[in-house]
Amino acid sequence: MLSPTVQILIPATISFLIGIAITPIVTHYLYKYKTWKKHPGKLALDGSVAEQFNLMHREHEVRAPRMGGIVIWASVLLTTVGVALLPHIIESPIFSKLNFLSRSETWLPLAALLVGATCGFIDDLLIIRSEAGDGLPLRLRLIIVLALSTVAGLWFYVKLDVTSVSLPYFLPLEIGWLIVPLFVFVSLALYASGVIDGIDGLSGGVFASIFASYTIIAFMQDQIDIAAFCAAVVGGLLAFLWFNIPPARFYMSDTGTMALTLCLAVVAFMTDTIGEGIGVTVLPVVGALLVATVASNVLQMVWKRLFGKKLFRIAPLHHHFEALGWPGYKVAMRYWVLSIMFAFIGVITALSVH
């Protein structure tokens, strides 16, 4: 019989190998169909031209194709389906034990990953086909995330009877139906953090450490299927990162970030009261750099409105460091270091309740 540790490590390895194997195919078609913006340039959140960002990144936006996130979710999907079908092809208790596709634990995060990937793919497709480089309007994307997260939040409340959030060192906080707007808020905040995909290698390393954290958290709560699923996501992310380090072969873009952020919201709630853990309240710690990314955007807009000038040279924060003169690779690697540190703190906090 396989030990739980092996049950988690094997899907991670398979996902990584699949990601490495399919990348040449994905890359071929991304370059063949020129899946990058036709004209470089970006607008700031207030609608004005992001002059300093465009000065630094104009060439990068047409240097490599978008949609590299396909490598991530395709690796996870192929791994999940593959290990689920294997016991039906070869009868063996070992292969049955490897199957982590379960209605109670992994259907919902897998669905969130694929729905987010599909919505992001459509947005990417519109961006690369539009001469102006416009995808779905921000308002429409937020409405889509709002609708999807509302359905998922209702699923937690109605189907899974989740009405409370666990707190470190305290009894769970009972909030009843407010679990639905809380899930919506977390999903929207995570989606907004997807702009961290702005420097070669940055987003892949940060998301890998976050999902690795939830692999450990779920494992320690005996949620082996969720742990294996998160490990498969880490494998796909590392395969993506292998080709995304400077100079990046492709960018993750919306089909990757939307998939990962919606999936992460579900995983955080699945590892909370359902798993008798504290998956939600440690999310701001484990994902501290995602929080910093969103906070810097919000602060930039508020500061400009109140004082008529910018707080940061460029928002989000990682581009501010670039504007200060840090090379992109230095920003990415320092973010990796910080992400691992915050992930470690988050995991230790989460495990302290056991």
C-alpha cells in the first residue's frame, strides 16, 4: 500500500513531467498563431496612459506570447484524469490509491480551476485578436468573477453547510450566511492579485510556494485528496516556471492567473472548517505578496485621488521596485524568498491548532 506521502509526491511529479513534455507543443502553437498583443502599451487603473510602465515594458509585451498558463492547468487536468482512469485500465490497489479525484474534496477546486482557465482563455483570445489589445472589459470580468464566486459560496453554505471560519488559537467564528459574501470578497481580492504576473518568473514562484503551503496544510489535516491536488498544481507551476524564468518563453496571462486565483479561494475554504483547520485566515499570511500587490494598487488610486499625485512610481509594487532600478530578475527572486518566508509562517500558524 502507498503511504500518504507517496500519494502526494507522485501526482506532483507526474504533473511536472507532463508540463515539461507538453510545453514544446504549447509553445509551437503559441508562436505559430502569434498570441501576443498586436500593439504594446497599457492603461493605468484610472484610465490614464501608464507612461512609465510603457517606457519599461513596451517591448516585453510583444516579445513573448500570452497563454502560458495553459501549461499549468493542462498538466493538472491531465494528471487528475490520468490517475483517475488508471485503476479502470489496470486493476491494482496501488493505482486506486493514487486516484485523488473525489466528490468530497477535489471536484470543486478542479471545477474552479477549469472555469477560471476557460474565462481567462477567452479574455486572452480577445486581447491577441484585437488591434487595440483589449480583452473583456474590467467591469465584465469582475461580474464574471462575482457570479462564479457567488455560486461557489452558495455551494459551501447550502451544500457543504459551512457557516463559520476558523481562527488561530480561538474557537471558530460563526457567521452563518455571511460565508457567501466572505467567499466572494476573497475571490475578488485574489483575482485582483493576478496582476502579479508582470515580471518574468515572478508569478510562477509566488503561486508555487502558496499552493505548496496548502499541500502541507491539507496533508496535516488528513485531506489527502486536496493535498495531492495542490501538489499537482505545484508540479504544473514548476514546469511553467522552468520555461518562464528570464527571458520568459511565454507569460502566464489571464488563463493562468484566473484559474489559479479562483482555485486558491476554494482550496482555502476547503481546508478551513471542513478540514477542521484554519485555511482561510492564514491565506493573507501565506499569500502576503498577493495582498501587497492588491494593496499597492488600491493605495495608488486613493493617494492620487486625495493628493493628486502618485504614492508609488508604478503600481503594483513589483513594478515600483523596477522603477527604482532593480532588474526584473532581482525583483522576482526576492519575491520568491519573501514568498517562501511568509508561506513558512502561514503553515506553522495553521499547524499550531493541531
